[in-house]
Amino acid sequence: MRKYSVVFLSALTLGSLGFVFTSCDDDPPPAKPKMSFAAAEMTVKESDADLEVQIVLDKPASEDVTIEYSIKGTAREKVAAGAAQLPADYEILSDLEEVEIKKGETTGIIQIDLYSDSDLEQDDETIELSIESIDNDQIEITRDDDMTITVQQEDGLLVFLAWGEEGDNYPDVDMDLFLWAENASAQLGVTNYRGINDDSYTNWIGGNVPEYFFLPTALVDDGSFGLSCTYYEGTKEPMNFEVTFVEIVNGEEAASVSKTGIYQLDNINKWDDETAGTDPLLIVTFKKTGTDFSEFADITVPDIGSRYGITRSSGFERGSKPTAEIMDQIKLLQKK
């Protein structure tokens, strides 16, 4: 009896000192692993090409985890754009709207390929990603389940051709702008650069002012380039025109150069007139080295003609009409 009373007394003593005995069954469950995007925001340029977006766990996965996510935003994803017969701004190189984190790992990767294009964007574009669901109810999705990628205009050279003068816009005049590039034999020929709608860099063929194209730095090889500025039709003599080169860096005008010329009626030369010859008639040239465009030559006007020299069957096609926003931007540049 003494032995048991000692044990009983010891228990009472421990209780009086504040010790409490609990069952192991009352222990709280371990915290669930937490999932989120590694970053809520990212800012890139179109020319940055390959991106990696990370979805992360705060501790290694105990088994393979599949995450479903949704895509929104103003930039067009390739599959959705193709279904709508629109040009794409980017492509998901990994599984579309699904990503996996392997057992023992903490990161899943969404691979995105941004497309450089010949559009001069008025506003930044966005890619918006959201975690929608996971196939493991033991993982907690935190409030960091959304991510926005801001895609800024890439750097490049805006080239536009305008004609007319203050008080006279030459409404019956039509000019056309064509780009030529030096090939491996140092001869100027048809470029392989194509616009966002898969149109060659001729430009919009029509009676509106100005005609333009945008050359993204990331897409254009180093070398020499030339322009044909065709006086397609009209009754104006002398006919004043201007070619302006504007370097775009970080979405803003970094520098600009303008060259002026004067055509006479003898320079009228329909570019689809196959009797006019087959050689490009260049009136201004320039060069690209690395990220720099330079050596913008003065305009040289021939006595007769202004044709670019290759028939329409060569692969040159009609370009796309400038948007109202682009027209407004070019008009502002013309006023400077």
C-alpha cells in the first residue's frame, strides 16, 4: 500500500506544480503545404522571348501534384488566337492550362514564348494567370493565386512615308512604301521579314497618309537596307514627300531623322507596270548594327520613275491598315 500511495502523491505533486498530461491523440494536425505563384507581377518586352513562370510550394510535395490554371489578358495566346483566326502574341510551350509539381519537389514551371512582331503597340499588353484547382486537398492555395505579366512594346525602328504640305494633303496622290534588304551577295533584294498578319514589308497600299512599318530590333538581321517610295498615281507637280525614321526604345521615341524629296509627274510609276524593269529603285538607304540603326542617307530622286522593280507575284502582298491609334501617334511625331 505504501508504494501506491507514493505514486499517488507524486501525481498530486506534479499537478499542483502546473503540469498537465494530455493524450497524443489531441496533438494539432501538421500545417498543409501552401501553394502560390512565385511572383504576383512580371514586366517584360515582346523581344524577351522565353519566359518561365513558377508555381511554388513552401515544402516538398509528398506526391505528384497537378495544378490547373486559367489564362486571360489582352495579349493573345496561340491556340485561342488561332481559333479566332487572329495573330498570336505568345505561345504556352508547356502543357496548356496545366502544370505539375513532382513528388519531392517544390516548383512547377509554365513556359511561355513571346512573339516579336511588326505591330507598334499603343498600350502594354497583359497575360493574366490564375490557379484554379489542384488534385490534392492536402495543399492550401494561398491568396497569391493570380499573376499578371505586363508585355511592353519591344525596341525597333518606325519608318513612315508622308506626302503633302501644310494646307494641301494632295488628296489624289497615292504613294507606296517598300523595304529591301542586302542579301549574302551584298545585293539588295526582297526581305524575308513579314508583318504580324504574315504580310511582307511593303506597307498598306492605299490613298491615305502616311504609310508605315515597324522593324523590331530582335527580328531584323544586321546589314544594309533600302526603301522604294513609289509615286503610284496623282496629278501633283512638284509633289513633296518625307521619309521619317523613329527609333523606339522602351516604348518611347529615342531619336528621329527625316529626309525630304520632291517628285515630278515623270516619277509616276505604277509598281504593277511590268514594263518598268525588274531592279529595285532605292531612293534612301540605312544600316542596322546590333541594336542601332544608322547612316540614314539623303533621298536621291531619279529623273524618271520611282518603281521598286519586282512584280506583285514576287511575294510582296498588301500590308495592314494602320490603326487609328498608330495614325495619331505618327501625326504627333510629324508635328515635332
